[in-house]
Amino acid sequence: MADYVLMTDLSARLPGKFLIQALDDDKDGLADLPVFESIQKTVKEDIDGRIGQRYEPYTFGANPPALLKSAAAIFAMELLYSRRGIDAKNNPMTGQANAMRAKLDDIGNGKQPLIPIAKPTNASGIVVAAAAKTVSRSGRSS
């Protein structure tokens, strides 16, 4: 069972200095792995709790769907800002996180698919290959 978010997912979205500061509880200038693992666990539980009634946590194996990875990164960044003392009102990730929570709730309740199904862009049509025949009132075809 894979984690939905990795440190590299966050380092691609946040400045490295901020990421280290947000995870450095012992003030040694390095990110503390147990702190990050705690964030991973919290994020995973939040996501699994929202979609768990439809999808078992082990369903995705080592490759969770992109939507779950995106949700996990958003939730993790929200937690990192919170760890830095930024309240929900001022947290730049709270709006995105709340929207993603609503989407995951809809997925868990069966209102939306986890992986969207592609729909055709144009309606199908019919081609008539033979000339139409008409019949007069007298029964003669033309």
C-alpha cells in the first residue's frame, strides 16, 4: 500500500526552505522524517475516510489515481502551513483543501466517479446510402 504523498511531491510545489522549516521540530536545519510520516498518515486517513465506503484503502496498490495524489499534496501543504502557525482563515491552501474534501465526499457517496469516463465530443450520425422511394396513393413507386 503506497502513500498518497511523498516528500518529492511537496518539494515540487513548495520552496525547499519552507518545507524544511515546517518539518524541522528539533531545529537542526533538517526535515524530521517522523514529522513527515505523521503528515502522510494524517492525509491518508483523511482521504481513505472520505472515499472508504466505496474504495478499500488497498485498492490502488502502488499507483493511486492522480486525483488522490493531488488531494494528498493539497492536504499536506495545508497541514504544513498549519504547523507554521497559520490559522485556517489565513492558510493559502484551505480553500483548495475544502473544495477537494467536498469532491472526495461526492466520490465516496457515488455522486462523482474517481476516474472520469471520457465522453464523445460529437453525437453519432446516420448516413443514408440509397435513394428513398416514395409510393403514390395509387400504390405506384417512383
